[in-house]
Amino acid sequence: MDSAMIEVRELVKDYGRTRALRGIDFSVPRGQIVGFLGPNGAGKTTTMKIITGYLEATSGQALVRGLPVEEHPLETRAHIGYLPENAPLYEDMMVQEFLDFVADIRQIPAAQRRQRFRLMTEVCGIGDVLSKNIGELSKGFRQRVGLAHAMIHDPEILILDEPTSGLDPNQIAEIRKLIRELGREKTLILSTHILPEVQATCDRVIIISDGKLVADDTVQGLMTGDGARIQVLVAPRGESPLEMEKVVESLQKPDSVRSVSVVGEKEDGLAVDVLSDAAVDARRDIFEAAIAADLALLEMQRQSVSLEETFRRLTMEDGGEHV
Ligand SMILES: Nc1ncnc2c1ncn2[C@@H]1O[C@H](COP(=O)(O)OP(=O)(O)OP(=O)(O)O)[C@@H](O)[C@H]1O
Ligand SMILES: [Mg+2]
């Protein structure tokens, strides 16, 4: 089946008089790992709860494997593993008891249980806490048990709301590795505030802000969508000193260059930022322009705009309209 694994159409959600979602559309094909980003209160958790059937949309709909979630809650949930933002675990149960209980609910056949338990114990690193009460666990271990809960029935789709929140750096690295491995055969949506995590694990990034979609692109596309920056250090070739205006004017000449700004004077030359369109590599043009203007290029480095810069630009501009 090549229809989308997850699709949301014109999703709107009101909590009383608060409009949390203002019409969200996207669809996720099989096997994709999607990073779901947005500032606090943007509507990430709300969207995830609607996809997993824990919350009804005010209008619009969510579909899982082509089935509307509201009309087929059990069937769609069977395909999903969900790690909620605050995993509602049973405080008085031991971890092992809780996983047994979850396996019952998920109707995992007895023949497969032992193998699933072993895998989850290993993958989520919970071997040492199996006989502890959930209420006694630290935040990171609760999160690990939440992950085991989400994955125990080997679902095709995983919806993880801030999966690495509360974990230590070692475990974060483990979970990232796990997510990348899972992504080979599963479809994943994960929300996070850790942007390097998205860069490390996701194929695609969806950014929402104030209940609206503000970006839907690949990580690479988002990082260079706003253009590329080339940092240049120029020095005079002859005896005469550099004239700032002349440098700017000369480097501005190529068609591939959008803008030029001097960022500082260094001992050995003038530091200049040249912005170009993302799609072109302006370095050759800059080199030719420098030679033509009798300038020496001491350094030249092309950098993509960081995901963090893009995130801030997209979400702050948008937030500003509503404050
Ligand atoms: N149960 C609720 N009752 C009323 N308003 C709510 C409820 N849950 C969420 N909201 C509001 O809906 C909006 C979106 O919240 P949501 O939890 O989906 O954001 P989020 O993107 O997950 O944020 P965070 O990054 O802080 O987890 C916010 O304005 C929030 O205050
Ligand atoms: Mg949230």
C-alpha cells in the first residue's frame, strides 16, 4: 500500500476558547523519521494526541494507514506505539509487572513475549530496575520504561513526544542510535527541543508555531533554504591599503552574490561575510572577483545556516504577530 502511514488534514483544535491548532496538514510516508519542532505551546503534543486517538479534533481529521482515527480508534492504535509527554505509568506496579500488564492489553502471544521482553530490556536499558516499583524510579528510568511500553508490541508507527527528555547523555546517544535503527523499517514522528537531535536522526522536519505549520522540509533544505554564507578574509595584493567600500563593491559584482558585509578588521586582512543563494556555490565567482579587483583571498569558508537560526527566524516572526 503506498498511501501515507500518517496523514492529518486541516486539523483544528480548540481547548475552550484557546485555539491550539489552526489548520495543520501533513502526511508521512512509510519509513520516514520526522522531527516535529516548535516552541512551547505550539501544539505538538496536541497534534500527537489527536493522531494517537487520545484527543478528538474540533475539525479536520487524522488518518493512520488511510483509516480515520476517530472512527477506528482500536484498529489505528494497534499500529501505533506512543510515548506521551508525561508517561502515565502505574506508580504501584513493579516494572516487570507493568510490562506484563501492557503485553496483556496489547495481546502479545505468549510465544513471543519472552523475546519481546528481552529485547525491550536490552534496548531501553531497564534490566536493573525490573523489580523496582515505578513510583521509585528516577525521571530518566521512568522515560525508559515509557519507551519500552511504547515499543513492546513492535508497532509499525512510533509517535514519541520528547523521547530523550530526562535522559543522561549516554542514554540520549543510545536512544538516538535506536531511533535511527528503527527508522529503517518503521515510521516515526518525534518531538524534541534538542535541535542537534533532529540533525542527527531525522529525514524530515516539520515546524509548527502557534498552531500553524511554518516549515516542512528536509534538514538540509531548512538549513540552506535561507541562503549560504561564505566567510572571506581579504588582503591587498600590492602596497596600497584596502578600501572597505571598494572591497564590498568588487565582491558584490557576481550574479551569484546576494549581499556583502564587512564583519571585522583583522591584523592580516578584512573579514567579510558574503551571502549567496543556497542553490549555488559562489566561491569560484568570489575568487574571480577578488583577482579582478587586485585582492588576495587569505581564507574562504562556506557555511550553511544552522537549523537553530532557521528555527528562531520561523518561529519568532510568526509568534510576534500574535503577542
Ligand atoms: N488540556 C488543555 N486545556 C487547555 N489548554 C490546553 C490543554 N492542553 C494544551 N493546551 C494549550 O494548547 C496549546 C498547545 O499546547 P501543546 O501542549 O500541544 O504544545 P506543545 O507544542 O506540545 O508545547 P511544549 O513544547 O511545551 O510541550 C497551548 O496554548 C496550551 O496551553
Ligand atoms: Mg508538548
